[in-house]
Amino acid sequence: MPDEPLAFSPDQFSGRARMFPLPNLVMFPHVMQALHVFEPRYKALFEEAIEDDRLIALGSLAPGWEDNYDGRPPLRPHACLCRIATHQKTAEGTYNVLVLGVRRLHLVRELPPKKVFRLVEAELLDDVEPDAATPDAAAGLQRQLLEAFKQSMPQVPNAHEQLDQLLGSQITLGMLTDIVAYTIDLDFDTKLRLLSECDVFERVRLLLAAITARATASQRRTFPPDFSPN
């Protein structure tokens, strides 16, 4: 095992990804996700990855997957390349795994079925910013997004201060958008749209609009309040 198993550089990616498609999770770079792996095909996938480059792709199944889950139902075109951080084999032979998202992927084509799990050709996607973007503009969007994120979180004592420390100036705007998009409760299609968007400024705008719509919908559900039973 390398000294820094979470470190990733693009030259470590072969262009082929082991696919672990999920029906109800959208994974993002810069965040960690715990997984319980029990299906034989996915146990084989993780066992190969652990012995090789420790890379897998968490993707999403396209609509209609329920009719052919045990086969090879269509995949959504974007996924998240992940590095296995830790893994533990249970007494039952299943795996508890923790993965770190490292890069966005665009799925080019699925390879012929020569293994029990699915393999795809894929390309890494880089974050981009508009040519006219300035450091001040990026910093302003970062402050705006962080404030919207704090307002959407439960009112827990010291939570805002902790968020400021955790998500302060030491992370990039792209990293912040991915952390917020993963953490906040947004609908599945919105998260897929955020995963597919490489323009960081556009991703912020989409995310802010989604947070605003979420807050508005919440207000509609709670106002006017229920009548008191007294």
C-alpha cells in the first residue's frame, strides 16, 4: 500500500473505470462515502481494485433500471472516480469500505462483459472557470455560497463557526460547491446536474438557486402553522 493512498494524479487513471452504479446516490469529488458491499459482482470489483490502483467509479443508473438490475441497465453519462481509503472484510465475507471522490468522469462507452462487474471507458473532467473570472469574483461567490449553506443547516450551537473553520479560504470554490452539493438535501436530478457541470461559476449559480428553491418550499410547508389543539 502506498504511503499516501488517497493522493491522486490524472496519470494514475488508465482511462478504464470499474463501475459501481447505484440507484439513489450521487457522489462528488472531495467528499467521503461509506459503502457496504455484499453482491458477489461488486465484492469482486472491490477486491480487484484493492489489489490494483484502488480506483472505482461511483455512477448512477438511468431510469428504468428496476427491470434489469441484475443485468446491465443503462448508466447515466457522468460518474465520480473514487479512491478506496479504507476497507474491512466482515466475518460474512462482505466489505465495509470508505471511498474518497477524486475527479468527475464522463462515461464514453461500456466495454464488452468479460468480468462479472462492469467496465467503462471514461475521461476525466476538469473544473473550469470563465475566462473573465477574477479572484475577487470567485471569493465573492465563495462567501455567498458558504452563507447560504450555513443558513440551510440546522441551528446547532457553534455550527456556523465550525463551518467557517472547516470551509474557509483554504479550499477552492470548486471544492466548496462539491462539498455543499453532496451534503445538502437536494433532489436527485439536481445533484446529477451539479455533478455534470464543470464550469465552477455556473455550478455555484445552480447550487444557490437550488438552495433558495429548497428554502422557499420549506417555508410553504410550514406557513401558516397548524392550529393549536387547545
